Amino acid sequence: MGVLDKFTGIWSQDMAIDLGTANTLVVLKGQGVVLNEPSVVAVVDNKGKKSVLAVGDEAKTMLGRTPGNIQAIRPLRDGVIADFIVTEEMIKHFIKKVHKRSTFANPRILICVPTGSTPVERKAIQDSALAAGARRVQLIEEPIAAAIGANLPISEATGSMVIDIGGGTTEIAVMSLGGVVYSNSLRVAGDAMDNAIIGYMRKEYNLMIGDSTAEKIKKEIGTAIATNNNTYAVKGRDLRSGTPKEVNITEEDTVEALNPILREMINGIKDALENTPPELSADLVDMGLTLTGGGALLKNIDKRFSKETGLPVHIADDPLACVAVGTGKALEQEETFNTMLSEYWFEKCNPQVEMIL
């Protein structure tokens, strides 16, 4: 730890961030999850000059409802940064929100990233955090964080398999002895489910709906296996007449809409199982698969995956916060999980810092 690290650490608490496509969760060392807000930023364009109007919950309410000069942006796509400047502003906002003494907020930050993200994408995340005020940035892969959060014995000589279904990516990983034996990052997850529902409503009912309505359908009546004939009223715009219209859909509709996405996930799980060494495969017969992330809350998804793979499937406690909790544990127990973290120092960007100190 350098002089700068000690000096700025006096005013700042270490932070762990689950920088997700749909939601961003922040964990403060010793306090648990202190912030859980949508990864959305509202930007206002005033004669070519852009400024941030709102971030998080407030910005999400503006999605699809903004006038011409205001844009509600999701700065992350498929788990990686799509808009560098807006992501930087979002991280800066969240740092200030959890650190009341924002003037001196200069924390060490641990951020989780998808296993499939490239070195360029990882550097973009690190640079955004540094530009937002972090003094030191470390990264941890999402499935490792999810496994730590789900209390899986990843440090032991036992096979553990986690499927983290987020907003932009589905992370599938088999772990043993503190390392990843096999991993795959699918660019289909919660957002792809919403898009599938939008496409289905357009095709089957000639009804145009927005992202927020699709997400509501997924949460209220969405399922991987239909179990009842309950109906759900959906309002949108008729594609033929252009006028507002309401239709009633059933669980069967959502099964049909989500089937292509679920099929892709199942194929990804089967690929992982085929590439798992026999000894670890034997462990998975007893241990089963663990689901984390917001997608794990889809009704009957565990039953569908269990039916398709023949293995027991468990949903982690509080799957939404699982990755953030695991990232927080890795931050607090740095010595235990040090080999699983990659690092980027403030001084690398500012070689003059050492000279000044």
C-alpha cells in the first residue's frame, strides 16, 4: 500500500460494485449492500452541451417518456460499457451517494466483470472508475463473485457450478480449488427476455409495447413452465390502427415467447457440462447447479433447467444481490481471494504521483 493509498483511505471506505446492465449494486466494507439502483442515466442536451439530469431510480422512470432534448440512457450493454462518459458520471454519482463526505471520496473499488469481456472492455471499466474518483481499482469475474455470494465451496477440491443470469449476460462457470475450470459468457439474459416478449406481442397480437411493459410482463406472469391459465392484461399500441389497445395473455404465451432464450441458456449449460472433467461432473450430481442473478427469479426456471439437465438446480438466497454480496466478501477477505482479483493502480495512470510523494 503506497503513501497515497494510506492518506486517501482515511476519508474513504472501500467499495464493491456490481456494475450490471440492468442494476448497479454497491457494497461498503463492513456495511453490506447500501445501494441498489437501475443502471440508467438521464442526459439533457442544451444546445449541443450535454449534462446529467438524473441517475438510477429517478432516471429509469423517464425511460420511453422523455421529450426531444432529454435522453434516458443505459450506458452498459451486454455487461460491458457502451458509453464511457455516461458510465463515468454514473459511477461518480453512486460514489457521492454512498460517501456523504463527497469532497474526500477517493475509495478503493472492486468491480465485477463478465468472464467474456475483452481486455479492452475491462480497461474501459477500470478507467471509468478511476476517472470517477477511485484511487485503486480491482476486478473480479462475475461467476466467481456469484459463487462466493452463494457460499459455494469454490476453494475446496470439489466441483461447483454457477449460472448467473443478469441483465445483459448469462455467466456459466464450473469452479474448483479457487479457480475457474470452465467458463462461458452468453450475451442473452434478462434484456433478451424482454426483447423476446416485445417481439412475441408484435407478432401474435399486433401490439407494440415498450421495454418497461415487457419487463412487467416477465415479472408478473413470465414463466419457464406454464402451471395455470391465469390471464394478464397488457396495454400498448395497435400496429394496424395506431390506437391504444388492451389484450389478455396467459402463461403459455410467455413460455412460447421466452423459449428461444431459455433454449440458448440450456445449450450453454449442456456445453459446460460436456467440457467439465469427469471427476468434477461426479461432484455436480450431488452439488447440482446454483442459479444467481435477477433471471433466477423467473418462475419455474429452476424446474426447467433441472428437467433438461437431469441435475438438481438450486436458486441462491437473494439471487439479485448475490454477485454484489460476493464482491463485498472478496473485498473484505482480500487475502483469501487475492488470487481471483486482477488489479489496476491509480499510479499507473499518473506516474507523477510517486514523484510528488
